[in-house]
Amino acid sequence: MKVKIVISSVILSLILVGCGSNERSEEGPMPNKKRSSVVRRPENRLSLRETEYGRGALSDGQDTNGQEGPIRIITEEATSLIIYFSRSGNTENLAKMIHNQNGADLLELAIVNPYPADYDASVNRANEEREHQAYPEISTEIPNLSQYDTIYLGYQTWAMTLSNPMMSFLLAYESLFSGQIVYSFSTNAGYGEGDSLIKIAELLPNVTVAESFSIQDEELLANQEKVVTWINKN
């Protein structure tokens, strides 16, 4: 049975969240030189959203962007960047938790043709894309990744591997990755992260793939301290 999570405006003190969900774009110039790692606490915490999870979860039919545009927070001083795709909002919640904890820049991937709201229709489309290796076209403008020492990649586990939009992104922009440390984070419906780490290592040969974080979507909100522990270790 699908369970709908209603998120209160006050989240556990370990991950403070609040207003700012309407300000989804903050971008500055992007220098080419790397600097010492900077850990920042964002002034405006991003609030989490109510989601559905598990098999059969509905989405808004716009890959979390039915009410507002994709999140894009790119600043000139950050040395860490979170890049993620989210269909129904669970991976977006996890990405926001990471941002709220370490202040990394945040970039939501969008695709030209969003997945349907209906779960089964999305699965059928994803299976067909995977079978023909016809992955969806990314519509997001990608910033200069050479600014960042650390990149977090967020995705869902689909058919025990990377979700199709993340696969598409890595295939298209592999050349922008060089020398960074890459941490992956993912949500799933109970089957773990599959071969996604192997895929990332294959697609990004010029980076260091570090310790990942994967969690079942229905367990995320009750285990936010695990997210904090993982971030603080890295």
C-alpha cells in the first residue's frame, strides 16, 4: 500500500529546514581554479516536500517541477556540488538534506520530456529506454564543473542500476569530470543500489569514486541522522 508522507514545517534539529523553496535559482560567476574546500551552512534552509514512496508511487508528472522550476543554486565560492534527478521527490529530499548540512551548491537535472505521473507508465517507458539505450535528453544547463573538488551524484535505483536520466547525464558530460571526488547517494524501493557504483566508475574514469549512501525511500525521514553521519565522515 502506498503511504503518503506529510512533512511538518519543523524537521529534526539535525537537519534544519525552512523557507526558501520559492527561491530556486541563485547563480554567480564560476572561476576555473580550485580552492580549499569550503563548508558552508546555507542561510535559507530548503524545506522538504510531501512525497509518495515504494512501488506504485505517483509523481507530479513533471519530475518534481509541477509547481516550480528545477532547483539551481550555483555560487562562486562553493567547492562542492550536488547534482541529482528526482521523479517523485524522495531523492530531492535527500539532496536537500545534504545541502542543508554542508551548504554545497545544488543542481537539479531536468529532462526534455518528463516521466508520467503514473508509476507503471513510467516503468514501461524507462524499460524501453534502457532496452534501446535511448536515454532521455537532459535540458539542464550544466555549470563549469572544474570549480568543484567534490561532486555528489543523486539518483534512484531503477532495475538495479542508475536511473536513466543520471545515465544520460554521465554519458553526455563525462568529459567535464576530471580529478574530483564523487560521492553517490540514492533512494530505492528496497533493492539497494545494484550496480550503480560500478556504472559510475566505468562512466567517470577520471574521478575518485568514494563511499556512497543508499537508503530505502520509506526510511529516509526517520533516519536523517544517518545522512548527517555520512556527510560528516566525508
